[in-house]
Amino acid sequence: MSKKWWSLTVVFVLVMGLLAGCSTKKEGEASTSPSASAAATESAAPATDDKVEGTVTASGSTALQPLVALAGDKFMAAHSGADVKVTGGGSGTGVKNVAGGVSDIGNSDVEADDQYKADLVDHIVAIAPFVLIVSNDVKVDDLTKQQAADIFSGKITNWKEVGGEDKAINLIHRQESSGSRKLVKKIILDGGEFATAGVTQESSKTVAQAVSQGTGAIGYVDAPYVTDTVKALKLDGSAFSKETIASGKYVLYGIEHMYTKGEPKGAVKAFLDYIMSKEFIESAEVEKMGFLPADLIQK
């Protein structure tokens, strides 16, 4: 009997050991489970409200392009999940792109044509001063609005007619879809037609380049494209500035629009909110580029 009981005791001890091992494993699993579950829940938690993800595409005005590109860079730096892609093509192209669903945002220096307005939401973001620029060989510093109109319409063809040297005037134009062209046509030419003579460029950047490399050349760009490679002209005795625009002395500027097809959502809305914020639009960088807050003047 003693041997039998000994055998039973050994078996009992072994069985209890196995059960204890199993019990310990299960307890270990149970004790770590809440922690693992919490970690999994935390990693799968929804993004916070200020986290922005998604791609934003904006196309159109090359005049507005530097401002949108700057805003895009800063926006992406603040939101690693956002991707802002900015292209040119002209204001007319931007409006067509957003209306056709090609772009999220259509940038324009002028209001969209009536055929598009019903489907688009207008976001006015800034004022862009435009400047008449000439090649550095031109000995004229100031034009009246009438003189500028006569030059771009082809009535005046030599710089000596406006106080300069006896030198032919070479016109640098923008293409028909350009908001810059439409703006100059409206403000300087009072709706009149441009001369057919001259060279046509597809962007503000190439206009500035063509004027800088030309002789007796004149064109028009917005402020960010004015460098020391060209000369900016005064208009009716005034250079562009925040003060001259606010006072009405300087009239050549555009109200910059960013159109969306319907109300913007997600990353597009967040980006538009940022570019129109005081934090951005009144920053030193934006002012240095020449853009001004949209509320500087009353429409």
C-alpha cells in the first residue's frame, strides 16, 4: 500500500505541476491582454481634428501661383499627411479645370465667366498688385494710364512719343486665357483691344524673362515677378504699395480668387482656411512678395 500511495502521490504532484504551469500561462496571457489591447486601440484611434491628410491640387493663374506655392509648402510642413500640388496654365485654364473636376482649386486673377459661376464657390484670398515692366534699356520711368493704353493698343510704337529715346516699342503679351491679360485689358485699355503686334508668353515668369532679355520691351506681371533684371514703371506718378492701393492712387491690381466646385471639404477646406488666415496672409513673407490682404479695400 505504501508503494501504491507513493505512486499516487507522485502522479498527483506531477498533475498539479502541469495544471499550475497551464494556469500560470493563462494568467500571464490574461494579465498582459488589457495592455496589448489598449495599445492596439490607441494605434487605431481616429486622427485628431487638427490632423489633415490628403492631396490638394490647384491650377490656373501664374500670377497667383507663387502665393499658393508658398502656402502649400508651409501647409505641408505643418501637416505631414497633406500633399499640395500647384500648377499654372492661366486663369481661364484654372477655372475650366476646377469646373471639370481636373483640379480641386482653380486659381484666377479675375471672376469666373458666367457659364461657370453657378457650380463654383469663390474664395477671395488676396490682392495682387500688377506692374508694367520694361527692359532696363528703356529710359522711361513713368507712364500715364492713357499712354500705357496707347502703347498696348498699338497707337504708340516708339518710346520717344512718351519721353524716351528714339527706340521701337516691343510688346510682350499674355495668351487669351490669361487673367493678367484680362485685368490689363479691363483696367488699362478700358475694355479695348490689344495690338496684334508683339510676342505672346504663357506665364508671368516667361513675360518677365522676355522683357529682361529684350530691347525696348514692355510687358505686365504681378509683383512677385519684378526683379532687378527689369524696371517697374510708375503709373500716373504712383508706384504700387499698400498705401497707394488703399488710397486709390494705384489702380492696377487684381482681386485673387480660388474657386472650388461646391463647398470645399477635408484637406481642400483646411488648405483654403490656412491661405486665407491672418497668420499667413499678413505674414512678412507674403508682404515681401507683394501680395496684400483681401480686406485692404472694399469691393
